[in-house]
Amino acid sequence: MSASEKELQEFRVEVAAWMKENNPADPGFLLPQTFMEVGDERQLEFLREWQHKVWAAGYLGMAWPKEYGGGGVDAAFQGVADQEMRRNGVPICFNVIGLGWAGPLINDIGTEQEKAKYLKGILTAEDVWCQGFSEPEHGSDLGSAQTRAVRDGDEYVLNGQKIWTTMGNFAKYMILLARTNPDAPRKYDGLSYFLSPMKVPGIETRPIRKITGEFGFTETFFTDARIPADCLMGEEGQGWKIAMQTLQYERGAEAGAAGGLAMVRVTVDDMIRQLEGVNRDGESVLKDPVVRDQLVQAVMEEKAMILGERRAHIGALTTDYPGSLPLSSKLRVSEMTRRMRQLAINLQGAEGALYVGDAEARQGGFWQRAYFNSFSATIGGGTSQVQANIVAEHILGLPK
Amino acid sequence: MSVVGNTALKFSEEQAMLLDVARQFCRDKSPIASVRAQLETETGFDAGLWAEMVSLGWAGIALPESVGGSGMGIATLVPVVEAMGRAMLGTPLISSALAAQLLLRAGSSEQAERLLPALAEGAPATIALLEDADWGSDSVALVLDEKGVLQGAKKYVPDAAVASLFVVSVLHRGELALAVVRADQLGEGALRSNTLIDQTKRSANVDFSGIAVAENNIITGPGAAAALRDVRLLGALLVAAEATGSAGACLDTIVEYLKTRKQFGKLIGSYQALKHPTVDILTETDSARSFLYHAATLVGDSALDTDAEIACRMAKAQACQTLLYAGDRAVQFHGGMGFTYDCDAQLYIRRAQWSQQQFGDAQHHRKRLAALLLD
């Protein structure tokens, strides 16, 4: 049954009050802005506690089935809850790979047994999930994955390596793409999909130290690791199809996510606000004509993205190069974000050279760290250069 | 409140239909060969084609039904002008629409009823504002004296040679006012045509000295200044619409060449050095269209509010920068061909430079946006 406007409005008031009441105090250390930035146990435990609290209050997984820990109500309620989380600036719900990708997948195509085993732990944050798709030799080319899974009685034996495993060192489960048949005529047909445990002998993770000096990703090594055969999702050879479905959730093209804030949104308002008290030539930096021009351009860039999302829904205004707005969105947003954060540091004057850890760093070095982290979006999920090729070939029809 | 502010974007079925009709019309009636045929003519447009546009109702589309228009508002003109820009179709439509808006917004109902029906029926008209190169100056030196006689000149008056009517900003009793001048009042040699960088456009310097303006053709009071301000913003919007259309056509031209031209045994579109800037042109053009129809959503017959002002300025700043970039790269990517007059890239790079200088360039608008957004 769908929710009425009145119900939603009442719910909004309720959830807004709860968020205000329960928004945790500054813990005294920098919190991750995205789920790709959970670098240490302290951050993990903080976020785990927060997500659990949001779930226990009934504001996470609201549209997931009740028997698996969800709320069993209309998804519109979760939409309202997410908006209020964003509006009230609360921390992220960090278990994104479970909440947003693996969870909806299991909900949609999983067996009863899989649903019962996995879904609730995703919501409560008890079970952290990670993803094993990318490999060192095959960054964006998933179809060529080489990690092997060989059936041996009631088990599969895993050998190979994955990279850029977000929270690999904290995860209890992994959605894993591995090759069960190296001789398949089409490389895609040799792939299978597993809901694999991480804490088994033969699976080791090595944290990758990021450009920020922090952690958040791991390399994951499989050395004769044995996992139960019933970890296979679907059947052997269906891995590619299930991986593609997973990416649909990841890109937000398919509904079903449990909700929660996946990343803190940093806006051009935040960028301008941080300049309070910064001087240039003896007066506010906001009076400098060159800076003002740069800021207006930054505002326009952000506004153009928002307007573009609106226009994408108007058929008559998208006939020129259909699909250009959604397909270029990742390229544009990630590049805009990177540029804006770079500008934010640039405008801080001599303080711009301070980094996280310095007591005088503006906002604790937030912008310096955020700038470095912004490259995770211009590189991850296909670099901006690859994205530009995709747009050129698929939208403009230019040759490969 | 976010500095990003209003993000409304609506497009009515009427607008969608007009966009469709206008694009079809301009594609059929204004192929590039026809555009080129007009480059060196005196008026710069085909009178027969203009008559067809008038018969489609475009001259009166934004005017109220009471004066013979279709009462659809200025926003409906945006898709039409965008379509014309796409086809590089030069006509006095923008000038005439702005003159009509100025009369509509500043004039009395008597003036509207007397002057506007002819415009709705397709008599070209124009506005005469500039006295020097500075779009940022509000000062007016052209005087309308106590006897109602004009003394002074205007520069860069668009479509002056074909206009039947000029709406002129003047200084009257120390205040800004508007004077309506008929073409037949102009003296011998009053017009000196400008040689423009964009050969699809026409303008002239016009000397109004000695012309006597009848009492009922003078518009005074604070309404005149307010209407003038709004019409300058609407001018920026319509030029943005045209430039956005031209940028789209320029992109098509680039893409077509990149898909057919071979060098070193490969289609040049396969080289990333050309591919990636072309994607930039696509995304910038996308932004221009988004700003354009956002602004069209916010403008109406009443005085423009701050959100509408911001939107018009952003639309202009974005569209003209986009077309400058697209036109510039179009020449470069065509290689030796691009350096020739025969290559269509020249049409776009010339249009880009012209558009940038109408109703204030990108820096002009961003400077004003800074005050609106940051102070």
C-alpha cells in the first residue's frame, strides 16, 4: 500500500526530530565522508554503532521484508528518512556494499536460505560486506577476471587476487566474481558469483595506504581458500549476469537499496562557508574580484548538474544526444567535485598548506583530505578518461 | 538557503510542440547553403522566409491576444530562437521581440494597442540602447529635449536597416525615458551599417538627431527603467537561446567530421586528443540547455524577480562560453579545411564572437552574479 502525503509528512517530522536528538557529537577524529574512507577500528566502531542505532530506530531497511529485519513499509518512507539524514548532517550508514548492492541483489534473486542468513546482519551492521570484482590486471575490464574457483566435493577452492576491496579487512562477507570455467568459449560464460565468507584460512587482506595516508581499501589474496559450495549464487556460469545486475544497484539504476546516507554531500555552499575569516589583500577573500568570478563558476557548475538531472526527465529536451546527461553524470560530478575541492584549498591562503593533524588546519584539514579522496571517484569505477571515451563512443558515435 | 537557489525546470507541451515545429521548419527552410546565400546580402535574411515565420505566428507568439499575438509569453520564444540558432537562421525575430517586450512592459495600454499589432503582424522593430562599447554603463547621453526633439546617436543597433520602429533609450528631463521612433522619421544618411564579424547578423549606428517625437511616443517614469532592465535580461536570454542552438549545430559539425575524416590511416575521431574535448563540448552544451530552459521556466510577462535575473545571467554566461569553445575547436579540428571560408566552422566561430558581445559577455554577467550570490 502506498503512503499518503499526510503520512509521509508526519513521518518526516518524526524522523527529523530523531535525527536532531541523536546526531552524535563530534568524536574528536575525522569521520569518513564516504564508505571508501573507513580506515581504522575507531572509525569502524563509531559508524557500526551509528548504523545499528538508525536501524533499531526503524529508519533503515524500511522497505525490506519484516522477516529479514526490514520495516516492510512503502519505500517512500525510506526516501524521506534519507532526505532527513542528509538535511541533518548525520554520519553515513557505512555498510554500503551490503545495504545498497548485495542486499537488494539477495532480496531480488536470493534463496530463502540466503535471505535469512544475510539480510538482517547487513542492516544491523553486524556483518560488514565487501566486493571482490576488480583485479590487479583487470581494473575496469570485469569480464576478464582470472581469480579461480574450482569445485571440490562440497567446497570451492579459491585462488587469485582482488584489489581495491573497500573495507576488505573488516568484512565478514564478500560478493565475489570468480572463474569456474576457464575453457568457456565466451569469457563471460566462465564466471560465477559467490557470497563468500572472508574469515577463512587462505583469504588474506593487506590494507592499501591511500594518498591521504589513511586506509580504506585492501588487496585480497586467495590461496587454496576453501568455501562451502552453497556460497555459489545461482548457478555456475551466471556470474557475469549477476555481476551486471549488481552494478545496476551500484549505479542507482535499479531500486531496492536499504537506504541510509552513503556519503556526506559536500556542496559549493560548504566550500564558500569555509572561507569565513579568510583574508586576501587585507579584506575578506569573498571581496576579491578574481575569487568571486571563480566562485560564481563553481556555483554554476553545481547548479548545472542539478538542472541537468531535472532536464534528463523531460523527453522533448533530451532528443539531441539521448542518454548524454545520465551517461556523462559520473564523469561530470566527479570532476566537478575534484575541481571544487582543489579550489577550496587554493583559497585558504597560507593555511592551505596545512594538513590533517595540524591544530591550525582549517576545519581540521577537511578540504585537503577531501581533495585527495575525490580522486577515488575520478579514478574508481572507470577513470574520467575511460568515461570520456564511453560518452564519445556511445553518445556521440565516435569511432573506438 | 543554498547559494544554488532556485532549480525549477519545466517545459510545457506547447513549448515542446513549438520546439519540434521550429526545428523541423528551420531544418527544411534554412540549410547551410541558404544561410551562406544571405551572408553578403543587404538585409541578411530572406524576406519570403521571414513572411513564412510570421505566418506561423512567431512574431506575435509572446504578445497578448489583445494586440494580435497568441499570448503564450516570452518563454515560448526560447525554443523557437534555439531552433533558429541551430540553423544559423538570421532574421529580425530577436530584435523585434525585444522591442515588443519593451513597449509591452513600459508603455501604456494606449501605446500597446496602437503600436504592437503591426509588430505581431511581422513588421520588424528593434531597440537602440548602446552609445559606446560598454554594456555595463547605465548612462545615456542621447537627449530628448523639452520640445520633444532628439539629439544624439546610438551604436550597434541590431537590424536597424529593416526596422520599421525603434525603441530608443533617452535622457529626458534628467531621467531615463524611452522614445519610439518610426523608420520614416530617420534623416538621409542617419544609418551607418556596421561590418560585423558574424555575417548572418546586421546592425548599424543610428543618428537620431533632429527627430521630433510625438508626446504619445514618449515613455517616462520608473517603469521605463525597470522595463529596460528586464528587456536587457530577456535579450541576454534570447541570445543565449540562439547561441545554445548554434553550439549544438557546431557540435554536430565536429562530430560528423570526426567520423569521416581519416589521417594516418585512422578516423580522426578515434584519437582521444580530439575525442575528449568534443565530449567537453557536449557536456558544456548540455549545461547551456539546462540553464536556458531553467531561465525560460522563470521568466513571464511580469517584472523579472531575482531568481529569474540569476537564471538569465547564468544562461547567457554559459551559452556564450560554450559556443566560443565549440567554435574555436571546430576550426582547429577541421585542420587546414578549418582555416578556409568554405568550411562551416567559420560560421560558428563568428557567431560565437558576436553572441558573446550582445547584452554583456560572460564576465559581465558573472560579475553581477557574484553580487547576487555572494553578498
